Amino acid sequence: MVFQLKHDKIDTENKSVRFPVDLIDRIENAIAQTNGQVSFSGFVIQACEYALDNMHESDK
């Protein structure tokens, strides 16, 4: 399955997460390719969902 960014809005709750600066740069570069269609938070949420959905059962 390929990671595809989508534009969904959902109910949310605030969480503070520290990201390495190089990872922030990589995420922002990927977001720039969406022409403003995806926010930083939206990207992170979708990446986490993708990771969880694609974990092997033994990893969960």
C-alpha cells in the first residue's frame, strides 16, 4: 500500500510532540508538494495512521 495524503477534517485533541529538526524539514518538504492542501498536523496524523494500519500483528 502506498502512503496517500488526504484532506479529511476530524475531531482532535492537542498533544505536544518534539520532532528532530531534520525530520521537520523532511515533512515540510513533503507538505510543500501538496500546494497547501495538507497541514503539518494532517501529515503527521496520516503518517501515524498509515504506520499503525501497516504494522505486522506481532508488532502491535
